[in-house]
Amino acid sequence: MHNIKKRVVLHFPGFEPLDAAAHRARYERSARQSAAVWDFSASVGELKNFGRAPYFDVNAAAAEWNTQSRIHIVDHNDLVAALNGKPFFARLLRGYLAAAKVVLTGGMVGYFRHAWRFGLFFIFPFLLMLAGLLISLSIALAPFLLGLPAWSYIGSIALAVAFFVYVFLPQAEKLHTLHLFSDWEMAVAMADLNGLGAEQWLEASAISVRQALEEPDIDEFVISSHSMGSSVATHVIGLLLEREPDLLQGKRVVFTTLGSAILQCALMRPASALRSRVGLIARCKEIVWLDVHCLTDAIHFYKAKVAAICGHSDAAQASILFVRFKHMLTSQHYAKIKRDFLRVHRQYVLGPDIRASFDFTLLTAGPLPAAHFAEFSSKKLPELTFNSGEEAQALSIGR
């Protein structure tokens, strides 16, 4: 196995209110953690403009290896900001309209069929907000229910508004409720490519990604994607393959989906273009597809074979790597985050506390070929050790 000396990474982040600069800062913090755990050095350069895919360079090194990686961030923060920037009642209405579209186009049935926990994740914010609205309405109508005089409505309505604004909403926002409303609006747009200027945004991103893929003398290209970013990445790479089937010829490409939510969009009936592009990626012989799953992450489709579910059972299926976040973090750290489902979901792209068989920094900036991580896909994480045999040779990357 030859060490990677030069790599290009095209990273598609999840649905978070972070721009490329914020993602770079997060990457630097995670790289610092990973370097300390694995005993190597990592320097992260400044962010540079590159159309829709700005990049920063990472130099990672130890005594016997040195790897240079150029990491492009294909973020959709402008779409996130536009959604989150709408007035409260507009977000509320558009969120419920998006939920209705998910239900009417078969998405919800598919979620419960293929990953029931994801189905619960779908209905959670809408039921929570509905409960808050109903409680507030009950407070406002208390005079009618209790037979009180009409002037009592002055106090009951004021109390209802105060409860909703100062009690319910702060608690709901701790669970990122309105952010999830926007997430489902984005999911519907990525499914039917209608709204948010999705098609134009994907076209612009494809231009920058196409340019990044022209970088010469590269040992491997890693297309990494997290959560909603996996649907975005599938659209962009699939769009390029539709137009240039031989685009990746002669290249080593690893498509890594982390906590993938491709099926969040693809299970809706209008998402025919997305399902077709899943097939193009699955059938592209230059692409190794690595799908990273975690049992304790409810916001993805655990154990689901994405290509088959999208109608491509005859294509090569992604290698599934099962990870356990509690084996990447100290017990104290894991105990602190395990009840925050969105924080758990972000762990795929964050730094580790201890050595494990998956590490985002090593995947994108380390000396090992990214496809190497797929070799652990059939093994149980609790049984993995890095002290002997081939695993020790592969993962002993420190000085």
C-alpha cells in the first residue's frame, strides 16, 4: 500500500449555518485534535477563493510520511442563510408545507420503511411546534373554556403570547426546531429541484467542482459529504457524469458519505434526477463509494443500501463502514453529547479523543488511501485493535 502524497478533497457539508471560513476553522480544530491523538503534525493554510468551492491547503506529516491535501468546501450556506433569515411565521408556514410535500410524495412512508428512527426525526419538529401552538391556543381560550367574562381574554391572550415567546420557543430552539423546519424545505428543493434556485446553484457548484477535478498529479480525489451535503454532492457529481461520462477516467476517486441523508430527498417521488445520479455514481468504475454509518446517529439511514433503494440493485453497492462515536471519544465527552442528536450527528466531521478506525482528518489529509477505511466495513468496532498485524501497520501513522 502506497502512501498518498497529494490529494484533492471536495467536501460538501451538511445543513448548518456555517460558511466556508467557519468550516475551515472547524477543520483546523479537528485536525489539531487528530494530530495529538495520532502523533503527527498538521498545518492548515488560509482559505482561498475558488468560485463555489473555496479551498485551503493542509500539510500533514510524521517521520516517515508527508501528505499535502487541498480541501475545497462546497458549502450551501447561502441557501441556509436565506431559509433561516425568513420571518418566523413564514418559516413556520413554509416548513409545514414542506412536511406536507414529504408526506404526499411518499417520503415519510419510505423513512419509516427503511429507517424508522429517521421517520421519527422527520415528524419530531412539526409535532413539537404543533404542541406548543396548541398549548398557547388553550391558554388564550381559557376564558371561554372556564366561562369567564369577555374582558378576561386580554389577560389570557397576553399570557398565551408570553408562554409561546418566552417559555416554549427558547426550549424548542434548544432542540433546533426552526432550523429543522428550514432543513426540510431544503430537502424538498433538492428532491424536485424546484425552488430556492436549486438548479442554478447546482450548476454554479458543478463548474467549480469540474475545475478542481482538473488538478494535475493527484494521487487521489476524495469527495466527502455529510448529511444533507450527500444529496448535494450526488447532484453535482451526477450532473458532471451525465455530461461527461469519462470525466473521471484515469483518476482514483473515493466518494465518502458521512451520516448520509441522500434518501431524505431520494425517497420522494419527484426526486427522479437524484435517483438517476445515484445510479451514475454507483456504476462509475473509477469511484469507490464508502458509506459511513453510526448506530447512535438517528439522522441517517442506518444499514440502508442507498443505490439499491434508489432502484439500482444491479449496480455496485457502497461499502458500509460502521463506526461507534463512543469509541472515538472519552466516556466523559460522549456522555456530554449523547443526548444532543444534532451534536452526535456532527461527530463524523469532528476530531477524536482517542484512536479509532475512522477519523475525518486522516480520511481527508492523512497518508492512507481513503478507500482503505472500507476494509473495516465488515468488522465490529469494539473488537478492533491497532496493536498487531496489518491493522497496526496501516494505522500506526505517528512518529
